[in-house]
Amino acid sequence: MAVRNPMNNRSKPRILMLAPWAPYPYDGGSKRVYSLCHLLREKFQFSLLTFRSAAHNPSAVAEDLRRQHELLRPVFDVIHWITPPAGQGPLNVGGLVLPEDARRFYSEEMAAKLRALVSSGETDLVHVEFGLMAAYGREVPGVPKVLTEHDMGGFSFFGSYFREMSGWNKFSRLPEWLRRVRFIRAVAGDYDRVVVMTEPDRRALLRLAPRAAACVVSTGVDLETFQPRPVAREGARIVFLGHYLHYPNEDAALYFLREVLPLVRREAPEVEFIAVGSDPTPALRQAAAQAPRVTVTGTVADVRSYLADATVFVAPVRLGHGIKGKILEAFAMGVPVVASVRAASGLDVVAGRDLLVAKNSAQFSSAILRLLNSPSLRSEVGGNGRKAAQRSYDWKTLAAGLGDLYDTLL
């Protein structure tokens, strides 16, 4: 079913966004998709082809309708909803072997709708979001195609963001990992451009798929929405932000709770830890319940109040690649950040000036304590983080870069 915006404008180039889900909850990759389309909507006419939410209870359905009306309709002129596939999709599509995540999101109904929209002349360019949707690129010859690969971590054998690849499980998952690598190598050449988040990601993609026309359009932050905070209230609060069904975020929060926070509390026993964000897992809730002064918020309407109250923001991420939007939001609000080497990788920053970087639990604890004990250092690092966001990660500048990419292909 298609939902149309009566205010559409046929004079603009028409971009069809193909995504596995509508761009909400407003976090992670969804925030990126929404932000870029929102900022480019005056220049391009966007439509959205995506799977319908699986929500069934009345309150969830009502929330979906509210989001569609308030968030999506102002940005997307037409929204095409497809029923989600039931169960695992085919292993082989036209000779292309699909890895498990691509199979979960492959639907012949979706493929047929995409072919129909392109053949009818209703789109000038197709932009596919997330590598798990990349198989659909072969369905649309004759128009320019762009693929965004949000996180190259899925192609790393030792740093994969998949829960199934954690610990010793990775060795039993070797055949699936090889399918993922062969998949991206096969499909990357189907696209006129493959967008990644960082220069290290671009180099990693080219090692896997030398034919890929890879380019970087980084993730950014809304500098008008995320303004420098007023002076934080009294107390010592450490904040982490994430969507916890995404395994790297659950892993980061659990790692911090179990291995870093106890070291911090040897010298700062009253410090609070707040894990903010959607869909906290049972493992995270259980670990938080066993530690004092730890709060797991679940979904919040606005993360800014939590960032404003943070003494220190932490990003103890150990898995995945790409730019972590959570760090950029802390930067933009002037909150000093302590990040793992992996979380800081790819950022256009200077360690020790714009943020503090830690290689292990002891370094993480030491960096946090330095900030907790020095208001001047917190002010200096937080201020430099804001300057880094202004210099390299303003959504407006990054959206203009994506617009230029579209113009090149149209």
C-alpha cells in the first residue's frame, strides 16, 4: 500500500529510498537516514519503500501511525509499505547466495514492487540503505543506484558486531562469515556508488570488493538541536547511550558495568552510571540490578537531558566499525568523552585534546577519574569536542555532500 503526500513536487529529481524499516526509532542508522532526507527534501523528492512494522497491540499501532504522520509524511512524498517476510528467505536469488541477515529481509513482494516503481518511471535514482538490503540492487537496471553500508564491522571476523560471532562461536560461524564476505564482493559492483562512514571503512571495503565505487559520507550531528549544555547539576554521573538490541551496544554496556565501573568506584564510590536508550536486553537489566547506582532508562523522548546532566560520556564499544553518532551528540553538547580505541577509530579528532581514548579497562578507569577530578579538564575536553563536531560533523555540510553525489549520478 502506498501513502501519498498531496504536496509533492514533480519538478525535483526523484529519489527512492529502500530500507529494511522505517527510519524510527530515531537512533543509530535510522537517525542518519532521516536526517539526510530531511535536510535534502527541498532539493530532491524522496519516496520510501520499506517493510511495515510488525506491531500488533493497539498502543504500538497507534504510535506507528503517529510517527508516520508527524515524522515521515513531511519528508517522504510517497511511502510504500510492504508486509515483512515470514521466516527466512531464499538462500539463492538469481545465482546470488545470500547471508542470513539478507535472507531475513529478502521478499519477492519487495523486489516486485521495486521493479514496478523503476519500470514505471517513478524514480530517477534508487538509494538502498544497509548492506542487508543490497541484493535488491540487481532488481533495478537502468537507473543510478547508491548503497549505504552503515557498519563494515559485519565483515570483520574478529570484530564482527553479530552476537552469533562473539567468543568462540565465531569459529563455528566461519561458513556464514565467508558468505557475508562473498556477498558484499558480489553486490558492491552493482552500485554506482557505495557510501561508507569513514576513510578506514572505505579502504576495508575496497580490500573486499576492489570493483566498488566507494566513497565517504560521514555520520553527523544536528548542531542546532544538540547545543552546549548549561553547567551540569551536582554529582558524578557517567552516561552511555545506545540501542541495545544492536549487540555492540549491549556488549559495551555490559563490559563497562562488569570491568570498568568497579575500578572507577574504588576511588569514586558514589558515581552513578546511566545506560540510556531503547530496547535494553534482559542481560543488561539483570547486570544493572546487581550493581548500586546504576540506571537503565529504556526508550526516552529526548536524550539531551541525560547528556546535559552527564559528568562524563563513555563509549566503551569493542565491536563494529564506523562513526558512533552517540559520541557526536556528546561532542555537540560539550560533554567530555572517554572512548575505546575502536569507538574513536575513524573520527577526525585528536586523542587527548578532543576526547580521551583508552585501550583497556585500567586506562578507561584512569581517564574517567582524571575527568571526574578536574573541572578544568572536563571543560577543556568538552569544548574541544564541540569544536570537532562543528569542524567535521555538521549534518548540513554532510547532507550537501550527499546531494552533490546524487547530482553527479543524475
